Amino acid sequence: MNRKHIIYIMNFILFALSSAILLTIVCKPLFYWQISAVDTQQLIGLTQTQVMKNYDQLIDYLLFPWINTLIMSDIPTSAQGAFHFMEVKNLFLLNQIVFIFTLIIFVMGLKKIHKTQSFWQYVTPLRLLSYIPLLLTIIFVSSFNYWFVAFHHMFFNNDAWLFNPATDPIINVLPESFFMLCFIVVVAIVQSWFLIGYLYMKRKTRQLVDKRVLLSANQ
């Protein structure tokens, strides 16, 4: 595998990860399902409908660059909480930029692969990649609290992510179990991308081999 093929593979990994993160963020039903069995009145003093509305406002703020101020209708936010969400917003926007950039390269690369018919170059790497998400799931889920804290120390150089429920009650409906669910969904989507890529390249390689065998037999 030459340098160009390695670049395509690395780009595909980034594309799979960024798209998985973006899809998980915009999948609001994940949160709706998580709080469906929770007594939000006891936790935060709001109905489930009100909590969902405020969560929608939070996600809209995190996703859209033109929304500059976090305003949740029924849930107050402290200055520290707002600062942390601003940092999260910056990470989400960076992820969107990575997604768009890698998507363009992914499409261009796929066209190039079809043109050169180099499908076979990607079969083994994608097959090996398809095992990694499962391994990561076993590692991270078994000690999720440790990795959850390590993640925050890695991406944030402050303690603003340690919310006080008294000043930032939103944390009461965003338990660690919800973030673990999001992690599992991200990994599942990445796994799906790798499997789809592997099966696609394998099928194209087989079709190419069959075509060459047929042409050779006809000569």
C-alpha cells in the first residue's frame, strides 16, 4: 500500500468518526429515550416536554455557529456552565469542519479508486479496522468513568465541566449513563462505516477478478 492509499484510509477513519459524532449529536431521540423513564419533575422540577424543549435549545446552540448565546427557556446556566458549553460548541464546530473536509476527500478518493480499480488495496485494511471499534467498546465501557474523566482532562484545561447541580441543573438530566450511550452509538456508527467499506471493496474486488477471468477465458 503506497502513501496515497494510506492517506485515503486515514481520511476515511476521520470521516467515519466525525460523521458518527455529528449524527449522534443531531439524534435528539437518544436523549428523549433516556429521560422517558425518568421523573424529571423530581430531578429538575420540569416536565419531560419542558426538558426536551430546553435540550433542543442547548443542542441548537452547540451545533449552529450563528447562535452565539446559550438560552434555555426554563433551565438557568451559570457563567461557568456557559463557558464550558462554549468550549463544547467550539469542539462541535471543529468536528463539523472536519466532517465537511473529509467528506470531500472521501468522495474524490472513491472516484479515484473506481478510476484506477484499486479496490483490492483497501480490503485488508478495512477488515482490520472493523475490529477496532468493538475492542474500544470493551475497553472504554468496562471503565467508562475513568475514560470519561480522562477525556475531559484531555480536551479542557479547566474544571468548568464539573457542574454544580444547584447552579446548572441541566446536569441532573445529563447523567454519565447518557454519555456512555452516546459513546456506544458513535462506535456503532463507525463500526458500520468500516464494515460497509470493507464489504463494498471486497465485492468490487471480486467483480473485477471475475471480469478479468471471464475476459481471459474468452481470449
